[in-house]
Amino acid sequence: MSALVAMGLGWVVLAGGFSAVALSRLLRRRLRAVEPTRVPVLLLRPVDAPSERELENLSRPIDYAGPLEHVVLSPHEPRLPEGVRWLRSDPVAPNRKVGHLMHALDTLPRDGRVVLVVDADVAVTGALVEGLAAPVVAGAALSTAVPTPVGERALADRAVAGLLRRTHHSFRALHVMSAGAKAVCGKALGLSTRAVDELRALADHIGEDLELSKRLHARGLDVELCEVPALVPMAPGSWGAALERFTRWMQVLGSHRPGLYPTVPLLFTPTWPLLALCLLTGSIWLSVGVAGLLTVRTLLSWRLTVLSTPLPPGEGRGEGIGFATPSPVLWDWLLGEALLLAAFMTSLVRPSRVTWRGRTYALHSGGRMSPELGGGRG
């Protein structure tokens, strides 16, 4: 047996074991009914320059039984329906999202309301509001929802949806496999008073959701996963835009969690390199091992698909927003792995700076960022 084959078999065992553990945990996981709540909610939607799709999301009616104030935070007043409030906000903080939120929380009375923060590309439903608010009411420091792209059509969109819904990079899978601080996606959050206090110190961080989870965990505070997905209706996108987005994610991961950064090719995207190694070596044993890995990962993709597919309208999770017929599971997760692997490889040769929300920043250890001299808007 050659050294390459031995190395490949070891890699198969490592990645296959990782997938098998994740699959086992997800098979044991059952979706719980969302606890009904009518707690007063302050819903904040930070956005700089909303697209047409985002304006549609911001205008969507939200069927929530309790008191709800829906506030859009942006430098210029967008086109909004009656009942949705605009608050002018043009922060100077490097992390403009955190800047928007701190301005809103310093301006608007909270009066015992639960604070929810949801990005403009998410289609908010009453079920999502309940799902995010209920854990905070029950004592969680932070609640987070799984970003779930829907309505994918183009190949790049299928890759993004496959990555976020049907691979190990799904936040549902990341949550069950997290050791220590829980995986958190900042697209949809429920914030306790303690989380708000911690967030104030993160105005110079990119990946503030990662850092917030880390700080709350260090203080022994709970982060809860919302059972209701954060639905993200997709507009047609390009492969280049998707690659740029996830390359930035890889750069942020390398800055925040350098110990986890090498696990991306080892555990999250091993399938394509191992298939190439099979072709290169022609080893039967390696081919059998990779076939086993493909089987386990396809089963994992199937389980994640089941857990991330919203119920029909009226059954409490998705409310029927923007769903197309699910795409073929096999191709989607393979496309997703290919996208993440390409993003990881690109991040290896990128300088330690990111262009984010139209501005270019130097990236430092721990996710801190500083405006590049002469960078300005990028």
C-alpha cells in the first residue's frame, strides 16, 4: 500500500467518522413545537442600501399575536409600508451593523421588550418572531435561527443553498457538533440584556456573531437554536459573488478561530480531494472507503433536508414563503462542498483584508478590523 493510499484511507476514516457522529446526533434530534408567546418585541432590521428583494422582505406582513414594533435602520428612508418604522442611522463604527443596533438601542425605549435583530434578506414570519423570542423569555442569553436559502434556480444559487442546507456547514449541523461556544449565525438573533451589553464592545469586529457566542459561553450563558428557520429568498446570483462571500467567511474564521480553520478541508470539504486521489492512485481500497464516505454524507444531507424543509402553510414553521421543489440532494451537497473548498483555497492566497459592506478593512487576530489607509469604500 502506497503512502498516498494510506494517507487517503486515514482521511476517509477521519471525515467519515465526523459525518457519522453528526448524522447520529441529527437523527436523535426532534423538532420541538415553538412555545407560543405574546411578549412585546422590538424587531430591528439594519440595512445600508436595500435591494428590491430586501424591500419586499421588509414590507412583508408579520402575523405575530403580541405587540411588535418593526424598525428599519438605514442612512436613507427606504420605501416601506404603513406600520414599519424607519430610524435614520449612519454609524461610523467599522462594523456598521453593530453601529446601527447600538444607535437604535440608545434611541428607542425597550420597556421590557425582547430585542430581535434580523437581516433584511430574511423573510420574517410570525413563527420566526415567536421562535427567537421564546428562548430569551425562558432565560437564554441569545437565540439564533438557521439561515435557510429558498427559491434557488441558478447553479451558483444551488451551491449556496446546498452548502447552507445540506452539508456540515449547515448551522443546524454546526450547532450539534459545536464543542464549547455554539455556532451562531447573525442573520436572525434574539438578544437578552446581557447579550446587548456584550455586543457593545464588538463595534470593531467582523464576525460579531462568532465573538458574541464565544464571550457568552465564557460567562456560562446559554445560546439556544430556534426551531424555526430564517428563510432567505434567493435572487439569481453568480458563482463569483458566491465565492467572494464564502471566501470572506473563511478569512473571518481564520481570524476568529485559527484552530478550526484547517478543519475546513479535513472535515468539511474532503469529498472532492478524495475523489481526485482515487483517480490518481487507482486504489480499490480507497475507492471503497470513499464510496462509504459518499454514502454517509448523502444520508447526512438527507437528514438535514428533512430538518430544514418547512412545513406546509398553517403548520407553524415556514408559513409557505418562497419555496420551490427541493433540488436533488446529491448534487446540491456536492456543489456546496465544491463552493466551500474553492473559498478556502482562495482565502489561503488572499491578503489579510476584507471588503465588507462597501468598505475595505485590515483584518486582525480575533476578528478585529481597522479601516485601511486610503481604502475607504471598496
